[in-house]
Amino acid sequence: MPAETRHALITGAALGIGAAVARRLADDGWALLLLDRNGDALAALADECRTRGARATALCAELGPGEHWLPPLKAALGTFGYLDLLVNNAGVADENEPDDVAAWQRVMAINLDAPFRLSAVCLLYLRDGGRIVNVASVLARAGKIRNTAYCASKHGLLGYTKALALDLAPRGITVNAVLPGWVDTPMLLRELGAQAAAVGTPVAQVLRNARRQIPLKRFVQAEEVANLVHYLASPAAAGITAQGLVVDGGYTCGM
Ligand SMILES: NC(=O)c1ccc[n+]([C@@H]2O[C@H](COP(=O)([O-])OP(=O)(O)OC[C@H]3O[C@@H](n4cnc5c(N)ncnc54)[C@H](O)[C@@H]3O)[C@@H](O)[C@H]2O)c1
């Protein structure tokens, strides 16, 4: 009897790390439910995954405050049937002043509340032995100036990962977080572009300076984060749970 197709839901799937994860899983024969708020990019990525031979369903939805995204998600999951993997990847990296309540609430809603709400719904569909991978950040373990909301959300996501792993261990479901450093995605270009504009320095120079601070002297590629997610979803990683795995080119290892 042929093995049953494995099913994955990936959030923030249209671009960057999420898209790299989708491509990696598509090449490995997974069926994909792809969620993103960027409908055009999402449709293009779903088409690409189909070209790679995968079954891919696009769900255009904006995660965040409120519950508007829950009914379409539940409907899509009902059709999709079951899940073997949930990748909570969608996130925003907005800077904020320490007293900016609106920014705090927005970042928390997308980076922390949404993974909680989404995982809660997906637990009904996740098969025993399944996987949850939360895409956090090296800022789940460190602070950064003008980033109280982002750092708190990613610290929270790592804590959530560890605690949920204990709740789901009796079902053989593993829950892990990946903690990327600088990854070459649209988010990185937006962030370093804004930094360059703020100090009046050419973007190319800011990018060069950032690369110099990384022991490997280059940004991590989205495909390298995707490889780690793929590994965590594989049978070989069945014994790994409640962990935060860093992929940062050595950025956070030195002084
Ligand atoms: N790029 C980095 O250097 C870096 C470093 C550490 C952690 N991360 C984390 O990795 C994850 C992915 O980052 P990326 O660099 O690929 O980002 P990106 O901005 O390049 O892509 C993010 C994708 O998520 C989607 N998205 C964002 N908010 C959404 C929402 N509320 N609802 C639905 N879709 C939404 C976007 O449309 C986009 O397609 C994020 O959680 C981010 O915090 C990124």
C-alpha cells in the first residue's frame, strides 16, 4: 500500500522563509495548505508548488487581532482533512518606542497570539506523531534596541513552544522553534533599508556591515532555514521536542 501523503499548513507562505519551506516540502511530495495575506504572491507560489508536483491550496487571510481569519481557516482545514505539520512562520518585525501601545498590540497579535490561536484550531486536525514548528528568532533569547514588542513576542513564542511540547508529548507530537539570525528575505531588506535611510547611509554599505558581523560572513539563506524545518518534520527528528534551534551563521555565539 502506498504511504499516505503528508499534509502541512504553512503561514506566511508567500515570500521569504515560508516560501522556501513550501518549496522544500513540495519537492518532498507533501500536500500543502498555504496561508498568507499577500494574495498575488501566494497564488504564484501555490502554482509553483503544483509545478513541482505537489498538491497546493492557497488561503488568503490576514492573521492578527480579531477572529475574522478563523472561519476561512476552519473551512480550509475541513477540506484539507488532516495535518502532519503546522509551521507558524508569519511574523512582522516592526520597530517600536517603549511606550507605543498600538505597535505592541499589533506585533503581539501577529507574532504570538496568532500562533496560539492557529495551533489551538490545528490540534483538532493534527495526527498523532505530527509536528509543530514555530519560526521565532535569535531575538527569542536576546534584546534589541527599539524592539521591545518583537523581542517579547519571540521570547513568548519560544516559551509557548516549550510548554506546548509537554502538553502534546503524550500524542507523540513534537513542538520546536527555529531561531534564525539575519536571513536573506524581503524582511531583511526592509529592516536594513530602513536603518540605512535613518542614518543616511547607502543600503549596500549597511548590508556589508551586517554581513561582517556574522562569523560566516554572509546572511543565512531562506532555504537553509527551510532545510531545518524539513528535518524537524522528518522521522529522523522524532526524538527532538521543546527545543529552540539556532540558524544564524554563528552571529550570536561570540562576544
Ligand atoms: N528575515 C530574517 O532575518 C528573520 C530573522 C529572524 C526571524 N525571522 C522570522 O521568520 C519569519 C518569516 O520571516 P521572513 O523574513 O520570511 O519575512 P518576510 O516579510 O520576508 O515574509 C513574511 C511573509 O509572511 C506574510 N505575513 C506577514 N504578516 C502576516 C499576517 N499578519 N497574516 C498573513 N500573512 C502575513 C507576508 O505577506 C510574507 O509573505 C517571521 O516570523 C520572522 O519574524 C526572520
